[in-house]
Amino acid sequence: MEFPKESKEIFIVDEEIVEEFLNEENYYRSEIFFNYLSSWCCCKHAHMIPSLHKKIIDWIKKETIGKDTLTQTKVIAEFENWVEEADLLGEGDGDELHDTELLFDLLKLIYPNYPLRVVSSKYKNHPKLGSMDVDEIFQNIASNKEFMEFFERKYSIGKWDSSY
Amino acid sequence: MELNKDSEVKSITIVKGSSISPAERIARKMGMEDFLEIMVVKNSPLRMITREIKGAQKPTDGFRDAISSAGLLNKKFDF
């Protein structure tokens, strides 16, 4: 098998997939997604509109008040490694739908031949964004036989639907 | 290396083994499927710290550990 694969997919995410990664019992779908980004995609990280990105960083800071600088800044840096603030929007105008549409249009213009996927349950019926929720993106990635075989082999885990 | 609690992590970048030079990969005993974590830190003897993510270690493990250390497991966003 040729490795690494370089899928040209580009992702825009909202807070849902990040929140799921915080879940102790049920983080496997978002973990697969983030591993898919780092192992299989040329983009390596997902994009997020600036207002939402800032909200998550502010939330991390609020929730880690009293923790030492190393602990607080490390979790923020990890988040920023996986989810990049789409600074090409500048600050955005804070309207999530508007900013997501604008980011979608910008990325479509910059990468006209790359599949652009929005991971959010908020815009599932949106005619342009056609977003997928966390479950749908997980099913989508899980149906990529080549990636799943790589993932299961590399990390010595069983099939996701039986023992993962 | 052990960082002190006042150290400030400015950035973390994780790259695939396949994207670094073959010489660097050999020196670090890394495979194409492994990853290299590059951390830029302030208030630390070393400004740049690198760590190989090899074998069964996932590139996401550091994020999970950081979430756990920060006490954010099972928390919900409330904004």
C-alpha cells in the first residue's frame, strides 16, 4: 500500500466534534476524525471560524483557571494544532452561519478542486454547505476501507464496529 | 525533557514521518507512518522541543493527555 495517502479533502468544523473529543467514554468518533486528518489528509487540521475558535480558547482558559501555565497553554496549543483558526476571515462578524458560508466560499475559491466538507449538525439542510454531523463524518471515514485498515493495523486495534 | 510549570507552550505542530528528511527519520529511528511533535516553548531551557510519536502511539494521544491534565474530561461547552 502506498503511504501516506494524501486526500485533498478540506474540513470546516464547529464545536461539536471538539466537545465529543472531551468525552471520556465516547470520544472514538472524533479521535478517528483527527487521526484521519493527520494521517490521510494534506490539510492536517480542520478550519474553524474565528469567533467560535476564540470562544473555545476562552472556555479553556476559564475552565483551567488555577492550573499552571504549562497545563493551560499546552491544551490550547494542542487544540490549535488540530483546529486552525480561519484567519483568512479576519475576525469574522460573529454570525456563525454568515462566517461559515463566507469561509466555505473562500476555501472553495482557493481550492476549487478539493472536496470541502462541513462537519456540523447545524447546517445539515443548508443548500450550499450540506454539512455532516459527527456521526455522518465518522461513517464516511469508517467506510474508507484503506484508511481503516491502516488505522487498525498501525494501532493494533480490532475492527471499530466490534471491539474498538 | 521535563518542563517547569511556568513554561508557556506557544505552539504544537505534528508532522508525518514521511514529510521530514530521510536523514532526520533515520537519526530519530522513525518510520514513514510515525509522527514528529514539535513544541515551541517559552520560559524553558529549550525553545523548541521535539518528540517522536512512534509505534502504537497515536498523534492524538498528546491532545487527550492535555485534556485530562487540564481537568477538561467530560466537560461541556457552555457558551
